[in-house]
Amino acid sequence: MTDYTKLIDAETWAFIERTNSYYPPDTIDYTIAQQRAIYDRMCREFFAGYPEGVTVETSCVTTSTHNIPIRLYRSTPQPVATVLYVHGGGFILGGLDSHDDVCAELCARTGYEVISVDYRLAPEHLHPAAFDDAMSAFAWAASTRDRPILLCGDSAGGNLCAAVSHATRGHAKRPVGQVLIYPGLGGDRSTGSYVTHAEAPMLTMRDLEFYKHIRTGGQDRSDGATLAPLADADFANLPPTVLITAQCDPLSSDGETYRDLVIAAGGRATWFEEPGLVHGYLRARHTVGRARESFTRIVDAAAALGRGAWLW
């Protein structure tokens, strides 16, 4: 049994306790509608506002079957890159509002345009709906922006970003890089952090099993990289990748595994495991020193990849 009293500092415990006061650990036992209401309220409680100078516009990407809501953030008249941001939430939670301030801050601190994608959620829309929407949003951004497109996402969004990277690596306009924040990439659940941190605060193996099954409607599917990027047989020609994970998170090993596979295939990838942090720590970036430092690492990674630099 992992002793989290030794790994997690007081600031992070305060964040965990505050989160649990809005979003109790047993929330997955509630209905989907109740889970979304609880999650949305929690996100509102943590909302930090917009930095000065950021302009925001809500729009949509039109496909042949439906519209995908998006939100565009700008802080400079002529940004040199665009970040396509894909939010987390276990494929069943979140939207344009849940990561609104994160996207605004990413925009302000990089100077890049940020486009947040409100992909369709399970269980109403099973896999591959979320992947299809992420692909459509990327295709739209690539066709309407004459500048580099960088992918960035947390948790479920990190999964979708990686899946898009795998699917578009042969395209003429493909991502120039990806920043994956505590992503779930479909790693081996019998080893590594999946075992060591199976009962971690903020995310447990029970949670992961719930999200996995609800995304696919309970079907045991083998859809390769569109569902689980680590299931791909080929890791060549992927964009430069920065993976940032939390030590106290069952998903952390996915970052290490993905990095190793990209490098073995001749690509560029680096992995940072943030000591003593937990899944979902983006919301702690203003109150927890370790989370603040990690968010700066995320911003710096996005800024570097957007201008074609590799600093690692």
C-alpha cells in the first residue's frame, strides 16, 4: 500500500480535500446527469477567470452530421501558432466551460491562439465519436490556419490528442507537436503505476474501469490507436511529444511507456513525472507550488513546440 502521507505535501492535500468537497470520490456511483452536474459545479468553484488581454469567441465546426462547439482564445493580433486543446473528463464529463480558464491562461502565456474542442461525450455517443470530433476539429484548424497546429490535452483529452497524432502523421498538414498532460493512453493495467497507485487520491483503478467501459458501451473493442494509442504497432513519424504526468496517478506509467516507444521508433519525446502531484492538478495551478511549476512546464513546452524548437 502506497503511503501518500509521505508523497503528497500539505498544499496538495488541501487541494484534494477541497476537490472532494465538491466532487466526492464515490461520484461514479451516481447517474451520468448527476456526475456532470457535480463536475460542472466543481469546475465553476475552481474557475480563475481570464487573464487581461485575452479575447474569447465561441463558434462551431460544421460536419456533415452535426456541429462541434469550439471556443477560440487570442491575446495577440497575429499569433504564430495555434493550440488545439482537448479537455479531460473521462470521456463523459466536461466541455468548453470546464477548462475555460486553463485555455485562456495557456493563450495569454504563450501568445498563441488556443482552440478548445467540445467533443461528443459518452454514453450518448460511444467511441469513436469523441475521436471523430477531435479529428474533424484538427482538420478544420489545419485548413483554416496558415500556421503550425499544436495538440494539447489532459487526461481523456491527452488520449484523443495522441490518437489524432497517430491518425494524421501521413497528412500534408499534421501537428507540429503534442503536449499530453496526465493522459490515459491504454497501457498495461497489470504493472507500473496502475498497481502502485491503484488507490491514488483523485483517480483510482475503479474509476478507470468505469470510464473505459462506458466509453465503449461495455464492449471489449480493439480499435488500435483510435481507442488506445499505446495499442498501435507503429510509433514512427509522430510529432515531437512532451508528456507530463502526476506521480500519484495510476496513469503515470503511460507517459513513460509512450515516450520510450516514440524514441525507439526514432522520434522525439520526453516525459516528466511530477513528484507528489495527483490526477487533475491543473485546477491546483494557482494554489499548489508543485502544480504551479508544472503548469509553467506545460506552457513552456507548448511555446517551444509551437515555434518548432526542441529543448529536451
